[in-house]
Amino acid sequence: MTEMPHINSGGCVDQPILRERGQHEVFCGLTSIIWLHRKMQDAFFLVVGSRTCAHLLQSAAGVMIFAEPRFATAILEETDLAGLADAQDELDREVARLLARRPDIRQLFLVGSCPSEVIKLDLARAAERLTEAHAPHVRVLSWSGSGIETTFTEGEDACLAAMVPGLPRGDSSNLLVVGALPDVVEDQARRLLADLGIAQVDWLPARRSDAAPQVGPNTRFILSQPFLGDTYAALERRGARPIAAPMPFGEEGTTAWLASIAQEFDIGPEHFARVTEAPRERARAAVARATETLAGKRIFFFPDSQLEIPLARFLARECAMEPVEVGSPFIHRQITAPDLALVPEGTPLSEGQDVDLQLDRLRAAAPDLTVCGLGLANPLEAEGLTTKWAIELVFTPVHFYEQAGDLAELFARPLRRKAALHLSPN
Ligand code: SF4
């Protein structure tokens, strides 16, 4: 089959983690709407926030925010309860107008923000009330994308976790893959899982609400992204059983991820090898091209996407890079254990951020490549460091065999560019 499914010890699993709680530099959870709205074709995300929230989304993705964020802006100046009651009425009116104009909407997400949280606007109650008002045509759910203590990938986690209680119950056996991936990547994974012989594969989120997966005691689920801790817990509460695996990045990660599923569904090693042999070979060859640039280079991760630990594992084991610090906004031990087990022992790990202290460590380490947010990248480049924007890693298709080479290339490109700049005469 494969060499290393279900490894939950060794590597960095039991290693102490440096925990920091200070100023941090990350996008907020509203950013997730940029990829979620593309994935769920009959959903609408109504942000209840301020003009800052609208600007964030409009400038980041050109997303059309229907709700004028006047609720939050107006209410911040009105601290009395009467103001809140007005806000609820206004929200009802906006939603009614939106749904009358857009009969294609079947799922409506009310997305909370810093302003709506600060004034304690109860969006969960609003969602219940609006679901009653617009059932059965539309289901209204709420989640928070607030930037207070959250990072940008947590928006997806909050959204998917909000969907779990409403998923249909069922007793039949199915595999549920969790995480919003581009359709083309999801289709590749579906083909691999079908070739392995897994009869019923569902995805959360589904592309359309009428394809929502059933969940019950015979559902086994596996994450395709490491940042879905709340969704993981919500699925366990519904009786579904998790499958532990490294994240499907690179040839090794994808093989281990599939092998964990194969083991759970009693798929024999010969059949597994037959199905995976050719794509494994393609992935290895594609990664090898980038490894010529990456091998021996030192990499430093600032905490941004929560993809840092699986990526450090991929870059260390498949591209021969040396991670000199792997920072992550949150480290969910249970979910990341299979990846942590494969990160080289002794790699410094940090959780949370105190940006000034981390910048001191970065400068002392002087790595070849720094993965960080947009706000830090430009000043660090000005200091002579080579950087990679963390947010690109969630906007680019990077999962499974066929994307393994592209994933490695994302890290090789800035290093090649820097080398070319140094070579060019001026
Ligand atoms: Fe800014 Fe908060 Fe709105 Fe995000 S939710 S854009 S952090 S105000």
C-alpha cells in the first residue's frame, strides 16, 4: 500500500510549542467568503458589518456585498436596545428584498463581523426567525467572520460548522470529505476515490444545497484542510467518525491521505497500488523539478493560514527544505498529529503571534524564504528577505497528486526570481 498511514507519534508530535499572544497580523474570517461563494452555487453571504468589511471583500475579490452595512455602522452609535430592535427589523426587510429579487438563492448566510459582535447583534436568532419566514425555499444560517481573535481560514470552519446541524440524517455508509476545494480538484479526488471502489462519497460543502450530504453513525469523514476544527467537532457530535491522516499535499501526503481512507474501507494493498501508481509517479516527477531550486533552502512560516504544519511537512520531506520555524495561528493537536509526526524532529513550532518577537527570531534565523501575510511581505522584501504570500496558498489549487508540482512551484518561484534579480546586470 503506502509506507506510512496513521503515524501519530515521532517527529514533532510531542514537542513543546512556543505559545504567543500579542499583536497579530492576519486577515479576518470574512476573507473565506471569497472562495466559499464560488463553491456553493445557490448560496448568498450577507455580511452584517461596517464599510471596512465591505471594502475588504470588494477589493480582495470583487465580491458584490448586497447588504449595505448600515446596520452595524448605525448601531455602533446607538447603544440602546431600541437601536438593536431597529437593526433586526432592518435586517428582515433587507433579506426579504434580497430574496424577492433573487429566487435562485436557497441558502442564505448571515455573516457576523467585528461591529456586529461588539454590539451583540444576535444573528443566530435572526437566522432562525428568517428561516421560519422563508421556509421551505430558503434556509438561513449565521456564522461569524469577525477579525477579533480569528484568522482568515476560520471563516470557512465557522460556515461549515454552522451547516452541520441541518444536514440530513441517514444510516447508510458514506465517506464525507470536508473542505471547500476548487471543483476541478474535487473532481480529481472523486475519480481517485471511485477508482479505489468507495461507493458513496459526499462533500461538505456540496455545490448545491439539494446535494447536501447525509450524516449518521455510518458516516466516516476526513478533512481536506487542517483548519476545520469546529466542523470536525460538530460532525463528531452528529455521530460521524473521523479518519486521521496527513493533509493531501504532495505525493506523500496524498498517498497517506488516500491510504487512511483505504484502510478504513478495507481496500486491499494491491488494488490501492494499482490505482495510485501512475499519479504518484507524475506527482513525484513534477515535485522533483521544483526541488532542484528548493533543496537545502531554509524556510520560516509566520502564522497565517493554518496550512503551515502540513506544508512544512511537504517541503521538508518531498522538497528537502529545512523549516527553521513553523508558526500557526492555532494548532489543533488531534487534527495535525499525522502531519506533525512527519515534520523533522526538533523543528521550532509556534502558535499564535507576537509579531515583534517573531520578527526578531526571523531576522536572527535569516531564512532563504519567508511565508507571511501581505502586510509583512513588502517591508521584509525591502530588508532583503525573500517572501511568499500565505494567502496565495488558499487561492491556488494545491491539493492531491495533480497539483503537487504546482504547490512546490509556488515556493520555488520567489527563490528563482530573487536569483535572477541578483544575476541581472544593472
Ligand atoms: Fe475588519 Fe472586522 Fe470587518 Fe474583518 S470583520 S473587515 S477585521 S471590521
